[in-house]
Amino acid sequence: MSATVEAAARAIRVSGGASRAAWIDAPGVARIDRVSIPEPGEREVRVRLEGSGVCGSNVPVWEGRQWFSYPLEAGAPGHEGWGVIDAVGESVHDFTVGDRVAALTYHAFAEHDLAAHDSVVRLPPELASVELPGEPLGCAMNIFARSDIRAEHTVAVVGIGFLGALLTQLASRAGARVIAISRRQFALDVARSCGAHETIAMDDHARIIERVRSLTGGEGCERVIEAVGMQWPLDIAGELTRIRGRLIIAGFHQDGARQVNMQLWNWRGLDVINAHERDPRAYVKGMRAAVSAVASGALDPSPLYTHRFPLDRLGDALEAARTRPDGFLKALVVT
Ligand SMILES: [Zn+2]
């Protein structure tokens, strides 16, 4: 992480500099400014970014919380960038100028960002024109791996946002039968196009449970992935998991404590997996798996990028991620 801090320190604001970066000055306030082009450290590469995904985790800092301090660093909190390497540090031998890569960086709402050489994944030639925000795709791959989904399984995905849609693709292409559950009709349509066999509107608790029971011979699902990050969907997810099944928590539950029906979890002997990774090496491993999956066709995120904004409209992109207008799954900021 120290390389990141150094990178931020080097990306100082200068007037008339040769690179542009977005700055979040205050909650709800973004602007573009010039910065000097950062020089890569010994084990870093510099990426001329083509774009970055906008993450749900960017929303709290955009809305404002007491514990954030503003302005943020240039390009923060973009962490889903991809682009072309245009400079390498002197000890970097695994990448060269011109390599097109996905990178785990922390200031990617910008034209340039620096990445540790081991946080970068090369994109193969067949993906030459593919937009590839590595981190969220890697996240989906890691969750999928920890879900241990097999062809004979029935898998319920509770919550069809970008992540839920990716997991629907991965599970259905692995041969599993997928039941997608979401509030939004648009999202249920997306889930169908991602291979879901059944879709259920997330409206009535008892009705959802009844429907899943009838689809599974009364047993429930071998795997249930909760991808919302709220209390009620977590409650539903537990109810839908069969005895000895696996409940995978992929939603972010970071806005407060949750209650769980321990009596039910305990009685059914559920395996409960909190599937988010924290180690950057795990992220990069997931990103490598994602690049392979996109190249092989096991994962096709392109139709799921529903909104694109130029860098100087970062504020609109974050606002779209915050309000999630009808038809929204994922925004990209492109430079
Ligand atoms: Zn992200």
C-alpha cells in the first residue's frame, strides 16, 4: 500500500500539467484538474487509463460520511481501471510499454495511475477492444470460486445488480440451474439473458420461499448467493438454503449490524461463507481468473455496462451509481 501513498504524493496538482484527473472536493462535488504525470517507482508501472468502473463502494464517499476527509486524492477512489502501460519502473521486467492491462490501483478516475507490477494483469490480444474493469470481475470470480457450484446444483441468486448478474452467468455456464430473485423487472430480464432458468420478483417473503420450495421438491437450494447487502435479502437467503447447503454472502453489510436466524442456520447445518476478499493478492488472482473467463466466453460482462460517462462527468457517474435509475447495472468512466 505504501507505493500507493507515494503515487498519490507524486500526483501533485500543477497548472497546465499534461494529465487530467478527477477530484472529489466534498460530498457531491467532483471536478477535473490538471496533474503532473506521475513517474513509476522501481517496481511500478504507469497505466494510461482507458477507463475505470464506478463501484457501489464509491457511493458512501460520494454521499459523505463523517469519517472521510475531503478533498480526496486525485483520481480516488477509482480502483477498477484498465488501459495501456506507458512507462515502467527500472526493476519491472514482466511488463513493457504498450502492454494493455487491467490494474488494481487506487486513483483510477484519471488519465494516468501507477500500479505495483504485481497488481497488473495483461489482457490478451483477443480482448483488444474489450473494456475490462478488473477488480469487480475478479471479485465475482473469487465469490464464484468460494461458492463451489457444480452442475447438479440449484443456485438461488438473491439480488441482481452487476455482481448478481455476473454470478448468474458463471453459475449457469457451469451447468447449474439458477433461480434469480430481484426487486426490479429489468434486472430479472437481465438475469434471464445471463442464463437464469427461473426468475422471482422480490416482493413477498412467504411467496418467494413457497416458489423456491416448489421449484426444488420442497428442499431448497444447494447454493444461495446473497448479493444485496441488506437485512431482508439476507433473511430470505437463509430460508432458501437447503439442509447442508451453502449460503454465500456476497453483499456488503457495512452499514450496521445484522440479525441472523441462528436457529434456522444451526438446524439446517448450513455452511455460511463471507465471500469478500481483503488481501490485494487475492483480488489480483481473481482478476487473472476473470481475464481468462472473459477470453474463453465463460464470462461476458459487456452487456452489463449500462452507463458510460466521460471522466469530466464523474459526478454524474457517481450519481447514477447512487440513485440506480431504471436500467442501471454498472457505470464506466472512460477517458
Ligand atoms: Zn469495486
